[in-house]
Amino acid sequence: MHFLRQRHGPHIPSSEITPRAAYDSRRDWLKSAGALGLAGLGAGLGLEAAAQTAGPGKLAKLPGVRSNVAGAMAMDKLTRYEDVTSYNNYYEFGTDKSDPAQNAHTLKTRPWTVAIEGECAKPGRFGIEDLLKLAPMEERIYRLRCVEGWSMVIPWEGYSLAELLKKAEPTSKAKYVEFTTLADKAQMPGVRSGVLDWPYIEGLRIDEAMHPLTLMAFGLYGEVLPNQNGAPLRLVVPWKYGFKSAKSIVKIRFTEQQPVSSWTKAAQQEYGFFSNVNPKVDHPRWSQATERRIGEDGFFAKKRPTLMFNGYESQVGQLYAGMDLKKFY
Ligand SMILES: Nc1nc2c(c(=O)[nH]1)N[C@H]1C(S)=C(S)[C@@H](COP(=O)(O)O)O[C@H]1N2
Ligand SMILES: [Mo]
């Protein structure tokens, strides 16, 4: 991060943003939260923490109600909006951490439809406006840990993916769910390169996809997703490495066979299907035992120990009971 900041010019810490603007946007958010009857959010998080989850007001507001899903509210300090939106992996817009924020303005997020196909009784196409209304928007504060060894804590807006999947009525043959994301050379400079086999594909086992913690996200910090974070909708699977959280999804397919993700295709020995965060299973080229929290990342800052299933073990550990997690990495 320090390296990036030096290369790309001065970075303004959030503490130095015009206090008036910051104050106004937070007050507006609290007002809109109040109007929607979200007082419980303030009460649950402490007013300061709730106020922090308002974004800078650059994008359309998308407040969510406090989630009741177990594990949906990590109590860690939030990663600053500026870091969440400027340090990204979105290879369709370049492989540098700063590329997506610089390049993703060319992504067109309207009109947008998601096709739902495969092993289900009710396949179909959903427009983004209908998807936004499909279930109540919740705010969930999740840790997200990248396989590269850094992590963030992000307040997302969305609802459980299960809400959407069950509308399609998956059949008994639906053992897995495959996610395909947009790959359009005209909008995405990275797709003209061969770094990955496009489109970006990810997959989950059906029970993982149906788990209440698996989030269909439409926003962060109380606003719609910035393009670089996967607008207009992306997955967030908080107990898995970040790459399982596919951005800008255009197709969801129920399958009988285990999908092959783009990362597995690229390097099978390094990126397995499950990709659960696991400090005891090293990546072949580096340890996964510790991580660096973005924003606390002075070169000499202490690393944090990585937690089993990224700290969500009590919620998801049962999904893998009896499995050899070294084999099924
Ligand atoms: N379509 C697409 N989705 C993607 C990626 C990508 O390159 N393309 N990168 C993944 C990786 S490696 C991570 S760590 C997360 C990063 O999400 P964030 O930038 O919102 O933190 O997005 C994931 N989803
Ligand atoms: Mo990642």
C-alpha cells in the first residue's frame, strides 16, 4: 500500500477529508436510516460504528437493515472506504491493485440481467431492478481475506444468495452452483489480455451456496457497489479466499458436476475448488498462517494470525465435517 501510494501520488486519509462533507453524509445516512426505522442498527453497533458505515455520498444510497444472520456482524474495525475502493483485485480491469479503481469507470451496469439456468424447475432472467427488490437489503460486516495474504473488513449491503436461488427451485440434481461474470472486451481492458481464461468462473457446492452467510451483495458502506468492487452485484463468501467472491455476475447455473473455476484452470495445484480460508494449509508458494489487514499495514506492522474459516468456523465448520481439508483445499 505504501508503495502504491508513493507511485500514484498523495493519498488523502479519511481523517483529513473535509470534516463538513463527512459530517453531512453521515448525518444524512443516519436520517435515512431513521426514516426507514433502522434505529436498531445504531443500537446494535453503537451509534459511532453505525455512522461509520455511511459511504462518502458519491454513489446512490443503498442502506441495509442490521442482519440477524449469525456471524454477519464482525466486530472488527472497518477498513476505510478509500482503501476498500482503491486496493482491488478485478483482473478484467488490470492486475495491479490500483487498476480497477482507475479503469472500471467504463463498466456499464445498466441495463443488467442475470440468467439463472441448469438444474432447476424455474430458470429465467432477472433484471437488476427486480433483484434489488427481491429480499430486504441487510447490512453485514464481513472479513474478506485474499489468498495473497491481506484482508479487509467491509460493511456490505445485500441478502443471502439462498433468497434468489430458491426462487429458481433447484432440482435434486443441483449439486453445485456455477457463477459466470461479465467478460466484455469493449468495457474491460483486462479481457483483451490472457492472464485468465475469460469469462471469470467460480463455483460453490449447493449447501455452501445456500448457507445464510453467503451474500449476494449490491452495495457497501450504505451505497451501491463501486464498479471496481463488482457492480452491480457480486458474491461475498466470507469463509473462503477472496477469489471465490465473483464480481459483476451475469449467469448462475445449477449443475450436477463440480464447476471448474478460472483460478483452478489457471493453476490447479494452487487453487482448489473449496478454497476455504485455512491457516494450516499453505499455498504451495507461501504460508497462509498470517495476514495483513489493509489500513494497518505499515511495513513493520505486526501481521495477524489467520483464523480457521476466516473466523466463521462456528457457522460453517459443519459443512466440511469429516473432510480432509488438505486434500480438498
Ligand atoms: N470477476 C472477477 N471477480 C473477482 C476477481 C476478479 O479478478 N474478477 N477477483 C477476486 C479476488 S482475488 C478478490 S480478493 C476479491 C476482491 O474484492 P474487492 O476488490 O471488493 O475487495 O474479488 C474477487 N472477485
Ligand atoms: Mo484475492
